[in-house]
Amino acid sequence: MTAAWGAEAVSVSFGARRALDQVTVGAPPGQVTAVVGGDGAGKTTLLRCVAGALAPSGGPAGGRVRRPAAGRIGYLPPGPGVYDDLTVAENLRFRSAVYRVPEAAAGPLTGEYLERTGLAAVRDRLAGQLSGGMRRKLAVIAAMLPGPELLVLDEPTTGVDPVSRADLWWLIARAAADGAAVLMSTTYLDEAARAAHVLVLDAGRPLAAGTPAEIVAAVPGTIAVRPGPPADADERRRAWRRAGTWRVWQPDGVPAAGSVRPDLQDAVCVAALRAELERAGLAGAHA
Amino acid sequence: MRAMIVKEFRQLRRDRRTLAMMIVMPVLLLVILGYAASFDVSDIPTVVAGPGAAAAAQALPKSFKVAATYPGGASPAAWAQNQLRDGHAAVAIVTGSAPGPTVLIDGSQLFTAQAALRQFVAERSGQVGTTASVSAAIADVTTHILYNPELKTSYIMIPGLAGVILVFVGTVITSLGVVRERQAGTLEQLAVMPLRPADVFLGKIVPYFVVAVADLVIVLAVGVAVFGVPFRGSLAVFGLGALLFVFVTLGLGVLISSVSQTQGQAIQLAVMTLLPQVLLSGLIFPLTSIVAGVRWIAYLLPLTYFTEISRGVMLRAQPIGSLWAPFAYLALLGTAVTGLAIWRFRAFLAPGAAR
């Protein structure tokens, strides 16, 4: 891997609360790396550290972050990321001025991105008057415009309709194809499955990491599908609901009738269950 | 409805600043308006010059407090006028040049001048039961009102108002501008952009500085053209004073925004700094009428010093030499406030450096 940006054993504390505990993530150039996890897992904190909006706690002991110079980073914060009281075109012009993108390069690129994502017609509309999805697209375009080496996107697709999501994915794929190291967070596991690398976070700790296939392959035992919740109390601790049926993780099970091949969503659920069981000191944790 | 009332009180209790404002404001207003707000002038700082000046001073009613006596040297009349010009006294009694004593009254201290004038008029018409010696001493005085001969209110209000407008733009509007950035979540993005904290800080402040200066020019132009307020002093001295004052108000604006999370909080804090300045700076109520227990607050407020500078320069052509104290204070306060603001600003613009 050449010159991967990212974080190495990074820890962050807010007062007594440990938001990140020894988290490592790499963002290789030309690839998309996804950070997944529930609310409060530490995704935003990790991305802020990598982007440089937050310093790891406790100096050198808080870990190391490798990132290019400020002019070579694009960052989409969890907020709107654009100025509501500037138009679409003005927002992009501000961004290219700050990053000193020459007009000859910024003009055509802006045109292409806006055209492809359906924003060309609203060039002169105030960003505050755009729909949520349009605003998110604008913010991602703004972050991409300078052609960054590292593109950090905090939940670019959350709360966005499927069409806009597809547009956003086009943008993300384009940035990676142009050679950027893309580090993004998401709550959607189907999106994470499209990434080259995935880091699963839970309560500030890494649960699993690797390519989606590696994470799925690392699930021990089997997963059984049941029509209703399992009656057995021990089984219920290892069960979750999915699409109207129940799935039960059997750590020492062998593939049989009624068991399914796990996908990334199952793998993340199993990883979360294992962590929970481990904390409770129950069986199955060290399967 | 009960649920609504309970919810409202809960939210009120969480919002510490509103709560503080609700409790502090009435107390503050009570103190200010009760003790400080007074148009009654009990002390009239006076200087006396010329032969028999000491006797004249003795003969004056009690409210005239003799601040200085002619030390000799140049002409007594010139000395007395300089004392008024430099703001050391409101009234000067000069003897020797005319048959009776000449009383010079500083019209730029409106309420004090009015009070002094009333005294003389009352004395002369014998309305006040004073001793024969007092009556004799001031029986044939000639009064001259300097700087504001018609005792117009606009003469003293417009130089002061210029300061209020600078506070408004510098502190209130500026604090909103920076908080808006934080509330929209774009401040974090600025922190990551290839901008130095100084770029962001200055970039944020310069537009408001330009607006403040434009406002100041408009107020002065309207004051001079429409209200006929004279501009007698040096434009450069006034400009320097205004610059230092804007430095303070802008710094205060950024400081307020750096400790506020929302625009509402910023407005609250800014108003809390604006209100005492309007009430206590000598803009409306004369400083000498404010009870000593509250007056010290007035001497902490930057507007007090700007009002002193602007009235002195505009109306009395006060030279910079006698204004060094307000200039020094504004420079000191501006450096302190801006330094603190930059330090707070850096904390979230350069997270690695400040922690």
C-alpha cells in the first residue's frame, strides 16, 4: 500500500468519556474506506481526527494521524457543510478561492459535477433553499472541487433519497477514480459493502476491520433463520430481527438446512453481539 | 396546559443565561436607574482665575467645587478656557479683565452647564436665600457659554451616539457573524481548510470594520449637516480615538461569539454589554451625577472613554495631549480583549496547536 493516510491507535476523550479507544484506520489512495457503526460509535470523532478538526487526546500517547497538507484535504462535516445564505455557485466559488483552484480548472469541473448530479438548474439558488439531498450533494462537490488527496466525508448519504444517494455515490466513486483516498462514514451497511475496506466501530472501539469479504468470512459458526423469536433464553441473546424473520448466530454450528450465508449486515450484527456477550462474560464470546 | 407550563419552566431552568438575565436585569436596572440615573447635578467642578479669585470662590454656592486655581503664568482667561477645553472643569470664573467677574460655562457638559446657569440666574434674581456676600460677589457676573452656546441636546448626543453605533456594529453584529459560522457547522470546516487562524480572524472582522467605519462617517455627516453639530477639533485625533474604540468593540464581539453556542446567546451577551454602556457611559446621565458606588462601573466601560474623546474633540477641539488617559485605556482594553478573543478563536481553529 502506498502512502495510506489515516489514523494509528488514536484515542480521544471528552472529559471522562472515552469517545475513541486505540482506533486504527487506513485510507489508501484511489479507494473508498467506510467506517460503520451505530449512533455514538465514534465515527464522527474518528473522521474529525483524520481531517484535522480535532486533535487526539493526551499528545503523542493519543495516537498518530497521517494526513496531507491542509490544502490537499477535503472535509464534509456532519453539519450542512455549505453556507445557507450563499448560492450554489457562490459556495463553490468560495471553496475554489480558498483552495486556490485556478478558474480554468474549477469552471469545467463545477459544470460537470453540477450537471451530473442535477444541480445545474439551481446554480443561483441559495443553498438554504435546497432540499436536504441537494444540499448534501453540493457539500460533497465543494469538498471534492480542489481535487484533494484525502477526502473525508461524514455520513454523506444519511437522510438522502435513493436517487440523490446514487448521485452521491457517483461523486464518491469519481473522487476515488481520480486518485483520492476516500474515508467516509455511513450507517447503511449496503453502502459499506461497496467500499474497499470497512471498519466497524462500537462504543469507540474497533469491532471488525478488513475488506467486506474478509469481515464476512471471519464470522464463526453459522446463522440460522427462524420465523419467530427463539424460545431459548440463551439463543435469544444471540438473535436479531431482519426483514420480518429472526436470525440466530450459532457460534459452533455447522452449515445445515435453515442456515444462511452471512452478508456484511449479519457480520456486523454478530460482531456487535460478540462484543456484548464478551462484556457480559457469557458463552459464545470466544468461539 | 399544565404539561406545557411544566415543560416551559424546565427549559427555562436549563437555559442558564436567560435565567441569569431575568434575575440580573431587573436588579441591574433598579440599581442603575435608582442610583445612577440622575439629571440632578450636585457637583460642578470649577476653576477660578484672576485677582480676587479666591474670594469669589469662597462666595460661590456650595455646589461649585473649586478644582483648581490659576497658578500664574499666561493670561488668566486663556488658562481658564484651556481648563474647560481639556475637560478639567465645567465652569471657570475669571476676574480682572471686565468690571465684574466673567463666568465661562462648558456647554458640552449639558446638564452641568444648565445647573450652573440656573444657580447664577436664581442668585441674581434673589430667589435663593443666600448671604449678602454671595449675592454681592455674583451680582454683576457676565456668563458665557462656550462650545454649545444654545445648549442644544443634539450637540452632545450625536458625538455619543457615534459611539453607540460603533458598539452596535462592532459588538452585536460581529458576535452574530462568528456564531453563525459555528451554528451552521462551517467553523469546523474552516479549521480544516488551508487558512491560518489569522486569515479567518481578520477575514471575519474586516467586513464589520468597514461597515462600522461607514456607519460612523454617516452619523457624523448627518450630525454636522443636518443637526449643525460642530466639528472643531482634529479629524486625525478623532479618527485615532474611533479606531481604538472599534478595536475594543470588535474584539469584544469576537470574544462574545467565542463563548456562545447560538446566535440567541450571543445577542443576549452583547445586549448585556450594550445596555450598561448606554446607561452609564455619560451618554445620557452626567458621570458626576452617578452615585460613586456605581460610578466605578462607568469607568470600566469603553464607551465612557470614547464619549469623552468624541465630545472633547468635536465640540471643544480638545488636543490629544490632554486625552492620553482615555486613549491609553482604550488601547489597553482593546489589546486585552482582542488577545483573549484570538486565544479563544485559535482553540477551535487550530485544534492541535492550542490543546
